[in-house]
Amino acid sequence: MDVGESGVVEDAITGERLKGVVVKMNSSQGSRIDTTDIDGYFNVLKFFSCGIASCNTDYDIMFLKDGYDTLRISQGYSRSDNAVFVTEEKKDTLLIKLNVRD
């Protein structure tokens, strides 16, 4: 099984992909931290076996970057009406949009 997400982070207004966004995933299966690369990609997926461990796949992910509002999503986000994907009809790559801090 797996827990977490992978995707792309971009500026909500300009659509520019954001490098250097800290992405922190917390779950009962453990934590993962990643930083978006030059193309805005992140991956905080954690694979696990639930033979002895709990099969709980609940998680939350925080996206942090100086000058932008912090965004927090949970395990239901990718299935919600708020979720956006790079290729919407395929729902392939999750697209996270950060707002510039006022």
C-alpha cells in the first residue's frame, strides 16, 4: 500500500512552477519531507505493508514557501472538487496552487 501524494506546485496567479517548496507529509505510517525541484515536482509517497502495521492511510501534507500562504491538504483532497490535475481528464498529476502571501 502507499500513503501520500506526488505532483507539481505552482504560483496560483502566474502559473509559474515553484522550485524550493518544502513539502511535509505526516501519517501514522511515518513522515516524508521533500523539496520541489526546478520544475516544481514533489513526491512524498511512502510505501508500506500492513501485515503487522496498521493499514491506516490517513495523512496530511503541508506546502511551505517564503512569500506564499502555507497550504495543508489531507488524504481526501485528490478526490475533492478542489483538486486540480495537470491532465484533468486523466487525473494523473496533482497540481497544487499556492497563493502569494498578502
